[in-house]
Amino acid sequence: MPERSGVSARSAAILLLPIVLIGCAGGDESRNVSFTADRSGTNQPFPNNYRAELLAFMKTYLTNPVGVHDAAMAEPVQRTVGGRVRYVSCLHFIPRESDGSYRDLRERAIVYVDGRLDHVVENAAEACAGAVYAPFPELEKMTR
């Protein structure tokens, strides 16, 4: 079949591959992962389904969701994130590493926009200062 644009889909994919790989590279703990566009102002609805959304997200976020230890979560509260008022829930946990060991406690801030999980702040010290944690056993009971 003749090519119409002069560039095949395969060539386009090869050209875009480095851009995609750059987005995957890192290990930088200060990066944020965002899932939705910011469509609203400061009057944010409470994220009623935050526990279920967070569990579904963590199944994909963690390399191995089985065997999480010391999971605890703070109820969502309104905080200023990036200059805007958002509901933020703080989470801390110790994930099982790929070699089966356990290392340091990790703390993440979960930011909600329009009542839904929007993004995760991996460097959560400022966003989670003063958070009141309660056990989150559902995270410790996750399966693959």
C-alpha cells in the first residue's frame, strides 16, 4: 500500500520513541504524576470515593502491590497546592522491593481535582506537614 504522507507509521513511532523514553527516565523523587487537566477553580468537591480510587491507583503505581507494610492515610483536607486550593490526602507505606526486602517508609500526597484523584506528589514533606494518619489496612491486603 503506498504511503500518502511520505512518513510511515513505523518511522513516526521510531522518531517519537526517544521522547517517550525521556518521560519514563528518572527516579527523581520530586516529580509529580498528573492524570487530569485542571479544569476548575477553587471550589472543589470533597473526593467521596478517595479510598477506592487510591487503592485502584496503587495497584498500578507499585511494582509489587503485595506485601505493603505500615500503610496509613490521612483524610483529605483542603490545602494550597501549586497556588490552588485542592483536597489532599497523605499516604505513607513501606512497599516490598523487587528483591523481597523492605526499605524506607515512603510518604506521598494525593491531590484531588473535581473530586477525583488527579496526581501524586512524591516529595510530600511540605504538603503532608501536620497530617493525622490512621491505619489503611486495605493497602496492606492488596493482591495482584
